[in-house]
Amino acid sequence: MKLLTYFSALCCASTAFAARPNVFKKPRPLLEKRTAGQPFKHPEIQKRASRFLTDKTQAFEVNGTGIPEVPFDIGESYAGLLPISDDPDETRKLFFWFFPTTHPDEPEEVVIWLNGGPGCSSLSGLLTENGPFTWEAGTLAPVQNPYTWVNLTNMIWVEQPVGVGYSQGTPNITNEVELAVEFRGFFKSFLDTFDMQGWDIYVTGESYAGYYVPYIADAFIEANDTSLFNLAGISINDPIIGDDTTQQQANLLPFFEYWNNLVFLNETFLEQMRVRNKECNYTDFYDTYFQFPPPQGPIPLLPDPFATDSYTCDMFDNFYGAALEVNPCFNIYHITETCPHPYSQLGIINTGDYNPPGAEVYFNRTDVQEALHAVVHTDWLQCSDINVFGNGNATSDASDTSPGPANDGVLQRVIEYTNNTIIGSGDLDMILATNGTLLAIQNITWNGLQGLQEYPSQTLYAPYHPEYNGGALAGSGVQGIWTSERGLTFYTAHLAGHELPGYTPGVAYRMIEILLGRVQDFGSTEHFTTQSGNYTGNGTIYR
């Protein structure tokens, strides 16, 4: 497998593609004109007696008004390090930032969010996607996030596995089963500390978390202890769930042919790629297996394009190199981006990104680390510079030895156990394109049938909403397509790139409502469940 070739620097939420220069993965802020009765003003944090502040948790309490650079109260939260097992001699720990929900019903449930990589920090997702405050690339200051998932449920962002972010210790794993066992040990420590035993657990994430989430969910199932690991559902967006050849190489020609009015590759190059695609058997493979329903039986693995020194069948680099010639700031994570690359507070990954004078990586600041109870002077990186699957050897080039969860029965078991699995894709994501994810799904047999029986075609609707904060906007109306079959929902967001909750927060907010059972499906036209329902959708708010 060459997953680490592609994903060793992939932050599924906030990273550039380190092996390839001049790629910047952070989204440009969208500009929208909004007409509303009044500009959005986030409601004051409601102070109430906390069910979580105890003698056991006091050391983790975060001062909501003391977060550096954040000029507002982020509310109740807890952060710090917890061990990966009950062994008193265990010194390895994972870092977490936990936010109790602001929802008045205070549901007894918790949602885990994981970024990918492998080796990238989940604090990237908190700061740029679904956290209570966001600080998007190219902006001067953080803003309150009207679409934070904390509005709906209790949220925990976890830096894992060992070797990522503020976590402590030397990695000693080689595969996802070992990763999941360590995470399960950490999460037991978390549940015991915050007295949340028996609560419903939802595991969510993106990109390489397409591996993490199903394997961790499967480990919760295997524990056979719902008093601790009461798995209720999972959600992954823009995930790697199969093998990288099937999900990337085999569908890049149709991807670029579809989007060429945006990308502008010349016809001579495209014709060369059509010939190469046939020579590598990608054309026949795609035509044969990208069917709904799929041909019955396992979809065969394609040859590794890196098996020979010529890399002849590496369509990814062929297309990426051509796109850079046309647009030197072409972004594999969101293909509409053009120059310049905006600077991100999460730091830069390669020298192609701009690093302004005096810039500081936010989570590498001493005052931030002190506020979050991290080990001060930790060299925090958005994506680790050591191999988290190195079996204790930080410089090892060994990769994750686990097969894709779509190929080995893991994802099947999770779907059938929960009947509440949601997989999403941003249509403007090149690195893990929508049709590549669908190809991987067509190789899964669950609840008696293989694959999706129909191509997703139902209209996905995001509610109109009054949150017209110039720093945190979300589109509304028709936003994508979706389908749901036998306990699995698949959806797309037309305007999203790789980090779907960051680009289309309204779609992601509706998704989490569906996962939690608050809304039936993506066809619903009802308001967000956290709205009063007095918004008409035509730019007027009736008070």
C-alpha cells in the first residue's frame, strides 16, 4: 500500500500535501451578500450549574474568557491529557478538548471528532471546521461559529494516535487495530473522568479518519460493553476507506473531464491522459465497476502504480502537475482556489505556502498551551513530522499495514451494528473525489446486498438561516445530493472541498442533526433544530 505516500501530510482537515510543492489546503473565505433585519450577534453564553465540573475534572477546566486572541467567552470546556490504558506504568497520553453542549436538553451523548493524516491534529478541525470558534486562513481574528456542533451535542476533539499534536509518548503501533485499542483505553479514561458511562457515542471525522473511525467503532463493538462503549453511529467525510489506487488513480480522468471548464487543461494533454488511462486499465475498470448496483463479487485490486520506477500509471501526479502549470496555486483540497495562498494560523506545511513575518502557529504559543493544560513548550505541528505507525521508531518509513475498512469487513460490521452510518464527500475535492469514494462503497456488502443499488440523486437541502456573521457564513437551499440504503447514507456537498464542515457548515450541521436522530434525512426542509423557526428564507427575520 502507498497510503502514506499520499496521506502522510494529509490533515484531513487542514494540511497541505507535503510531497508535492505549492499546495495549500486551507479554504479561502467565501464572500456573500446577505440581507437580514439585523447582523448576526451570537447569544451570550448561558451560565448554568455544570454537571461536569467535579473534583476529578477540575484540573482540566478551561477559562472560557481566557483563550488567547479570542475576544469572547467560548463557554464551558475542559482540556488536557489522559492515558491510553489503566496500567499505572503507562506514560503515553492523548490530548483532548471537550465542550459540553449548550443545548438546553443536555442530551446524554458525546460526539468524537478526528482529523486524519495519518498524524494530523484534530484541533485543526476545531479551529477551522466545527468548533465553537473558528479562525479561517487569511483572516485576522477568530470569530464565533454559529454552526458549531456544540450547539447540538457534547463534543470532544482528540489528538491521536500517540505522536500527534500535544499527545505524549513514542508511537508503538503498526496498524489500525492497535490504534483502536489505544484509543479505546484513552476513551475509557475520559468516560470515567467525566462520569459519562453508558452514554450514546458517535465517532466522526474526515480524510484518513476514514480508517480511524470505522476501526475505532469496531473496537467499541468488540468490547461488548455498552455500559462504556455504547456506539450509536458514525460519520466520515471525504474519507479514504478503500485502497488509494481505486479511490484516486482510477477516477481522476473522469473527474478532470467533468471539471475542465473550471480547470482549463488543454485538449492535447487530456488526449494523452485518455490513452494512458486505457493502457493502465483504469478506463475499463471504471466502466465495469462504477455501476449501480455493482457487479456482484469483490472488486479486484488494481496494480500499484508505484510498483515500477517509471510510475507510468500515476495519474494523480500527471494531472496535478498539469493543473499547476495552468494555476500555480491549484489546491487539491478545493480545486477552485487560485493565488495567493492565504496564511493559516495552523502553520504552513511546505515552502510553497506564504509565511508572513512574525507569524506564529497558534497552538505552538506558550499562552495557548498554558490555557489548554498542554505540556508547555511542546513543539505542536498541524501534522506530525514523525511516523505514527513506526512501531516505536520515529524515523521509520513503515506504513499503516491495515487494509481499507471497505475491503476487510470492518465498515460492514459497523454499518450493520449501528444502521446509522453517514459518508459524505465534497464535490470540489480532488485528493479523494466523490466517485472514488462511491467506487469504494460499491465493494462493501452490508445488510444483504452489495453496494448502493442506485446512484445518489435525491436533492440535499440546507435550511435558510439568519446567522449572517461576516466571519462565519453558510450556504442554504439546494446544496448537494444524497441517498440512503440499508443503514448507510451517502451525500455530497457541491461547493465543499476536502474539509466539508469548513466549506459548507450548513450541510455539515444538517448532517450531524441526522446522525443524532433530530432530523429524518437530507430531504427535510425544516429549520435547523436549534432555530426558533421564525426565519422566512427571503432575507427577512420576523421578531
